[in-house]
Amino acid sequence: MTDKEKGYVVFTKEMKETHTILVPNMLPMHFRLIGKVMEKQGYKVELLETSGPQIAETGLKYVHNDTCYPAILVIGQLLDALQSGKYDPDRVALILFQTGGGCRASNYIHLLRKALEKAGLGHVPVISLSLAGLEKHPGFQLNLPILQKMMYGVLYGDLLMSLVNQCKPYELEPGSAQALADSWTERLAREMAEQGVRYKQVKANYRRILDGFAGIPMQKSEKVMVGVVGEIFVKYSPLGNNNLEQFLVDEGAEVVIPGLLDFCLYCVYNNILDHKLYGMQKSAQLAYRIACRFLLNKERDLIAAMEAHGRFTPPTLFTRTMELVQGTISMGVKMGEGWLLTAEMLELADKGVSNIVCTQPFGCLPNHICGKGMMKPIKAKNPDINIVAIDYDAGATRVNQENRLKLMLANAKQKQQSAQRAAARPAVKEPEVRETEVRQKAIPRAV
């Protein structure tokens, strides 16, 4: 029933016992772990992993076609699930993750409610999962212990995603890296659901996970490194980017993607910046600084675990990412992925990843400015860098996207082969010249 004061259907305490919460998918491993944390708190949660052209078609049926592509997909996936007959519309709720910023971070939830009304499902509650406190739902409450456990899910997810990407192109048995990651996801999910999560156990699991992936039989070969940045949904979601990661691997590349933790740090740090730049958020500064310090310490621990193991390349510390962006774009640019998008391209270049795919929804102004618009100054700092911007939209053809990617990869492989030939070529030994000969050549002959 709609709360007249709030203007939306509230998720009540009674619904916690009766309703299943449907979660749209962006990062399968991350969200599965976060879902288990929510289940531990008594919620019934189901992560949607549906795909196919019907998702976009459903979204376009209820959302204007000029709307952001991620909104079309997220709303399409949720409505496709409700109309599939698998769920009782009277015993289901939907959830959207919000950061409190512009674009998808605040507006999707209103678009979704409008679409539900249009589909005759206006009674279905939509929960806003937001640290900014955009909406209140009596039946859905977050506290510090829950948020801490969710953050452990983000850390585990980032580690597993990085290790899969570093192993998949070289594995002797195709699928072994993903199978190990899925096995660890289920194991970690059980741990998080069945017992209290202690940080000591989290760090011990880092070592076990690293040892497990180091044991995967792999071939020795050199692959083209390709970084992926962009709008958060199309950067991570296979549904949003037409299985971009798998396509790049199939084409002989190793994929490098900055983790979700950096985006979390970006969101927290932006609130600190609001105070520095505009004098805003004064009362909450202590909380934001504590949160930022907490997340940075956790990132340092993850990096330290990977460095101590020595087999895999760790992520870049967020403070280093902030250093790299100085002088290229103002950190006051915070709409969407803002300055972080530019910073991640510079971060990849700093790590030696000179081929970058910048993913963006067609017509996404913040991403066109902070991504495509920043390519010229980034290339000025890194002349060897190769960046290709790929637009994703319901009307964009997959063939066109893949052809552009293949052209980028062909250029990258040609450059890599040239570098390998130059390195393999024996150095030409210069003939020895005696000092007397040098003096004679230096003295001009009399005319």
C-alpha cells in the first residue's frame, strides 16, 4: 500500500517475512556474496541472472527509448522477472542500489516505479539501498555490522574478479579459473551466512584463494593487456556490455578491470571533497573520514596479501589513483563516474596497460566528457596509449562494437610483435675507434 506522506510503496516489517527481494545483476560474484549477507539478516533475496534480447525489449516497452541504456536493462530485467510467472507479484519486492548522485544513482528508482504503474504492478515495493538515506523503509534497515559484512563481500569479489582475469587467458583447461571462482563464491557465501565474519578469517581466506588460483595449470605466453573502464553498469555487467570480457579473452587478450572498491572509495571521498570545495557536509565529515580510512586500510591489506604471495598483480592503491589524476581533470567533476573514469585510464597506463576500452551508454554526457573527452590529454601524457570508446545502446549493433574492438586488438598485437622482434634482435656492436683516430678526424684539413 502506498504511503501517502512518502508517495511510494513502503517495504514494511511484515514484508520482511513474506516477500522475496529481487536484485538486478551487475557483478555476479560480488552481488551473490552481498545477497548472502542480507539473507543472514532474515531477508529472502534472489539475484536475477537472466539475459537475452527480451530484457532490452521489455525495458523499451516501459521506458522511453532516449533513457540511459543501463536504466532500460535494469528495469527490463526486473519487469521481465515479474511477468515471467515465476514470482507472485503480491509477495515480491525490488531493490535498486543508489549513491545519491546524479543520473542512474538517483533517478532509476522513479523510472522503475513509473514502469511498474504502467505494467499494472504499482503495488510492488521498490527498496532504495542507499547510504545517503534517500528513502526510508521500516522493513529494510542497514547498520554498521551489516555494511561491514557487505564490504567484505566487495573485497572478496574484487579479488576473485582480478584472479579470474589474470588466469583465464592462460589456463590449460578452459573454464577452470571461473569454476574455481564459482566454488569460492559458494564457500564464502556459506561462511558469511552461517557464521559471523571476522576480519582475521577474511585475510586467511585471501591466502587460500591466492594459493588455489596459483595451482591452476597455465601455459606460458604473452597476451595483449586490455583495460576496461567506463560507466559502472556497462563496465561490469555482461548483460550491459555484450559479454565484453569473454570476447576479449576469446580474441587473445588479458583483461584488466579496476575493482568495485575504488568506486566505493570514490563515493565516500567525494563527500569529503564537497566540504573542501564547497563547505558542504560539515556535520558528517568525521563519519566520512573514518569510512574512507577504513576502506583504504582494507584495500592496503588486500594489496599486501597479493604482494606477499608474489604470483599475481595487485590492484593500485586508491591514493595512488588520486595522485595520477592531478593536473588532468578537476576532482570537482563528480557527476556519474566523474574524475574516477579519467583516473582509472591513467592508472591502467601507469601499470603498463596501454590498450583501453572505454565503455559508455550512448548519449551519456558525464561519460562522454570524463571518458571520451579526456582521451586527448591522456594521450598527451602517454603517447603509446591506445584508447577506443565503445557506445552501448539498445539500437547499437554488437557486430559494429566487436569490429571496432578487433581493430584495436589487431593494432595492439602488431605493436606487441614489433616490440618482441626488436627485443630479440641482437645488438649491433659498434667498431672500436682509437683515440688518435678521433683526434685526426676532429682536425680539419687545410684547403
